[in-house]
Amino acid sequence: MKDENKTKGQLIKELIELRQQIHNFEKLQIGRTQAEESVERLSHQYKLVLNAAGEGIFGLDIQGKHLFVNPAAAQLLGYTVNELIGSHSHTLWHYKKSDGSLYPVEECPIYAAYKDGKVHHRDDEVFWRKDGTCFPVQYTSTPVIEDGEIVGAVVTFMDITGRKRIEESLKLDEERLEGLLNLTQMEIKSEKEITDFALEEGIRLTRSKGGYLHFFNEDKQTIQLYSWSKDVLKTCTAEQDHHYPLETAGVWADSIRLRRAVIHNDYQSLPNKKGYPEGHFHLIRHLGIPIFDGDRIVGVTGVGNKEEPYNDSDTRQVTLLMNSMWGILKQKRSEQERERLVAELQALSTKDELTGLYNRRGIFSMVTQQYSIAKRIQKTLMLVFIDLDGMKQINDLYGHQEGDNALIDTANILKNTFRETDIIARIGGDEFAVFGMVIEDKGLNIITSRINEKLEKHIGEYAAHSTKPYKLSLSYGVAFADPEKPFSFDSMLSEADQNMYLKKQKKKDSEV
């Protein structure tokens, strides 16, 4: 096996064996010349091993000073070998942690090998170069033992920047997939919740400090300021209009103008920027992305102040996230529009177009619900059947338009007379019905008298302000039902109709 192909374990073993052999030669009672020749031969082998290693290798004495340093170690740290020999290791390249905080020597795993005589391995720390920069390392600190005593340590290490970058990329890919999965499961959330989630995910996955999401009207060329990230809202005190023309927007809106993603990795040095209001979120780096619906731009999103420059990977991630978000919003808006149309159609099928009251189908559809509530709370059901007197004469003398006006006026009188919880309907022609519950524990005759008083009161108020050439007159009948007994709305309607007819007949007899 060639020296350059030796494993780290083999190299360490050879170094320790060489050191031990040199020590043994010094103890042997042999000729000086032979000993010197052997030491020279072993030193040559020692150098070959060090120089062949692709990893950095240090030999440290018990004080932590460099006894030997291979070229790979010196190169990785930005020093020469001579600069390192005799210098203190921890204070030179291991004095700070990755976050910049001081690294006490007593916490150092490399020095721990001096104390416990055990091998220590780490892959979550950094070494510091001569120029003040750092890099992630994987290292092993192996104690060197002579005559049963720890006399130093051999440290092997390698730069794992590439590995960390791959690990970070894989981790980021997993986070991106998870973010997209979570986004696709938000159909039941509100539009604001969906857009806020997508925005915060875009910021998190690009390791940014803030962002925004706005809508764009391509026909009017106007931007609707819609949403900012939580961190931006914490610091930004600038006031903005909710709408303004694209032509007045700064370079942050270049992604709309150019119809593609735009990266500004040195935002403050841009020659065409217009500046921003006092108190605005300070931008250092910026990535702006248009949101498309087919060929039309419907929105724009941006993230800012990533510690590293934005790149194509960030662009792809935010674009994918926002396209998925828009797909969900578009489907949600389509469903909401469909629900609105269905509700309108249902309203049309259950409402009387002329008066806005329920029609016959509408009141029948509400009866079951009212009956269930009345039965649960043990309240009597009430149905009032009302007929507009003289409807035919109004039509014949004043025309059908005036007849329609009379029906509308009657509907308004009924709305003012009865409660909001009562179901008021025009069930056909000049016939109306009111269905509800008797809440007060009073006699039915008292309830009927109160209905009569209210009706007469509101008819009188109408007559006092009316300029019509006719008077409105209503006849009505009331029916009650115990919810604990077999219930039939048709039976109640028939009973109330009969009671109404008796009152109408009595009214005619009194007029003769």
C-alpha cells in the first residue's frame, strides 16, 4: 500500500510506533553511530508518513504546543509549518466556537485526551484560520503514552465544508418538501392564513430575515400591498398606501417589469433605487419573484437579507412555493365563487322575488328546523295565515303595478310586526304566512290579541303616511301546535286558513 493511500488509523499508529522506537533506541546500549543511523532512518520515515497524509496531523506535547505539523495541516490553517511549531494550539486555531463565543481550554475535547487517556472524536466544531475565517472540521485526538504516562496527543483533522454543504442541502430539500406538503394541506384555512404560511416558509427556507407578498392587477398596472412577514412588521414603522401604480414602485418591483425573478445581492449600491420611507425595513440583499397565473402576473413576492448571496436554488424554491400557493388560492376562490352562486340560486328558489320574503318552498324548508328546536326546548309552535283584503279590486282599479306595490307594503308591515326569528313568507298571490315559536308562557288568547294589536298598530302607521288611493286591510287566522304531539304543517296551515276565513267573513258581515 502506498503512503498516500494509508488510512488515518494506520498513520496515527505508525507515528506512535515511530516515537516509541526512537525512545527505545535512546535507552538501548548500542553504538552511537548505529543509534544515530536508526534515528535518522526513522525520522525520514516519520516525515514520509506526515507528508503523505491528506489530512491535517498535529503532534502536541502535554502543554498543547505543536511538536510536529504536517504540510496539509499548515495549509488548511493558512500558516507555515515553522509558524506552528512550538506555538500553543488551542489559542491559535481552536479558541472560539462556531458562533464566535470563546472556547475555554478546559472544555476542549483535544485536551481531554491528556486527562482521561481516551480517544476523542468530534465533527461539530470549527478550526480558525490565520486570516480569521473558520471552517467545519472532523477531528480525532489520540493520547500518546510513554512508560504508562500521557506525554501528549496526536490530532488528525479534515475540512468537512463540502460534506456540511451536502448535508445542509439535503436537510433543506427535506424541509422544502415538508413545507410544500404542509401547504397542500391548508385548503380549509383562510386565504390570509395560506398566504402568510407560504410567505414565512419562503423566508425560512431561503434563510432570509424578512419578506412580503403583494397582489398585482395587470390590467390597471397597480400593486395591492397585501402582506409582510412577522419580522418585518416588528421593525418597519413606515406608512404605505395599500395601492399604488407600478411605475412609482422601486427596484424591488423589477421582477414584475422584467417578468422574471430578480436578485439584488448588493441592494444598497443599486444605481436606480428610489430609496424607501423613513422607518422602512432596511434591505441588504433582495430576491423578487413574480407570481404567474398562466401568462398573467397576479402577484409578487420577495425575501430579503439572507446572510449569503441569493442564488438560483433560492429562486427555484420560492417560485415553486408561490406557484403552489397560488394554485391553492385559485382553487379556493373558484370554490367560494361556486358556493356563492349556489347560495344565490338556493336563495332564488326559496325567496319571493317581489317582496324578498320566503316563498312557499322556503317556509316549508325551514319548518323542520324550527319544529326540532321547539320540541327540544318545549315551546308551542305558532302559524299565522294572512290575506290581503281587496287585492283584486286594487289590480282592477289601479293596475297590477299598484297591486305589486300593495304586496310589498304588506310584506314591510309584517316585517315590522313580527320578530326577526319568525319565518315570514308569501305563499302565493295575496296570501302570507308567519311561522315561529311562542317564547312567553302566556295564554294563547293573549298571544292572539297581541298579534292583532301589533298588526293594527303598524297598519295604522302605514295609513297615516300613505298617499295611496286605497287602504290596506289584512285578515288573518292563527293556529297553535304542541311539539310533543304529532306535527303536521299542512294541518296547521289549514286550521289557520279556516280561522282567517272566519275573520274575513265576519269583517264583510260587519260592513253590510
